[in-house]
Amino acid sequence: MLTVFWMDQTEVTNEAFASFLNMMDTQEENGLTWLRPQGLVSLYVYKNEQGIFIAEERVKQHPVIEVNWYGARAYCEWSGGRLPTEVEWEKAARGEGGLMWPWGNTFDGENLSCGLHDCKGNGVESVGSYLSGASPYGVLDMAGNVEEWTSSWFNEDSQEYKVIRGGSFLSNSYTSRATIRGGAIPDAYDWAIGFRCAN
């Protein structure tokens, strides 16, 4: 039985993550930096000449990517929240009726950025770009754009992979469904995985 929880309406942005890094004494955990060094995202969130993390102007409102699970968890804790459980994520995406996609039971490429030719977008875009793709609770971008870390283990017995949910800009109509589970090791940095917080 789920207790009452709140889910952030959008994923954490490059701008917000840069602000977080500037407030922290460290930017690493478990021997790994939270943000992938020399990765794609280091072109978007980086230190300027004054040693301050900034987000490049054109992607400030894009979801931050190439953050490992430790970095996602640290950000959520810093902001007063936590990573959502897989069950919470699915409830926020599918609503009481258990929808196939956040907006309903019929795929509509106008509602997300994905890897199909009939999708409105086909790359990482600013958070909240698809209001028509909102879940029954008004949560945005739970299909397409980027997948999202959760706090849950994919398999409690092995505890090797953390669950990731939601399709990405690489997804098709099947893999963008709100029922699809994915997994990644907590150390992973991926250009198609971001996160949002709950509390």
C-alpha cells in the first residue's frame, strides 16, 4: 500500500544540477564523480574560469544526463527529497487507471520526444515541453526525453542494478510505455538517463 508522496513535475535540469554542485564540498561518492568527467554532459555543465559550475545557456532547462545513481540520490537529498521508488514512479506515471502511457492507452507521437519518425521531437529537449503528455497527476516527461533513476533494485536478491523507468529520446512506442522496466548499475553514466525527485 502506497503512502502519500509528492513527485516533482519535471526532471532535474542542467541549471539546477550546476547550482547543487556549487553548494557541495565534494562532487563524488563511492570513488566516482557524480557527473561523468569528459562526457557529453561536461559540455553542458562545467566549471568556468572562476571555478564555478555553470550550465550552457541553450541547454539550461534540459534534463541533466550522465549523472550516476549516487549523484542523483545526493541531489535529491540536498534538495530535501529523495529518489522515488519504482512503485511511486509508476503510480505517478499511470494514475489510478493504470494507463499504458502517461496520457492514455493509445500511443501519440505528439506527446513526447522519442526515436520514431512520427514523434514530435527526437532528441533531448527542455523539461516540460510536452504538456499534452502529462500523467493523470500532471507529472510531465514520464515518457520520452530521458529515462529516470529510481531508488529501487531491479532484483532485490542480487542488488546489482537500479531500476530506471520512462522512455528516452531513443525509445519507440513500445519502450516508451509506462510499464517498461529497465536497469543500470549505480555507477553508470548514460546520456539517456536523468532523474527527478520525490518526497
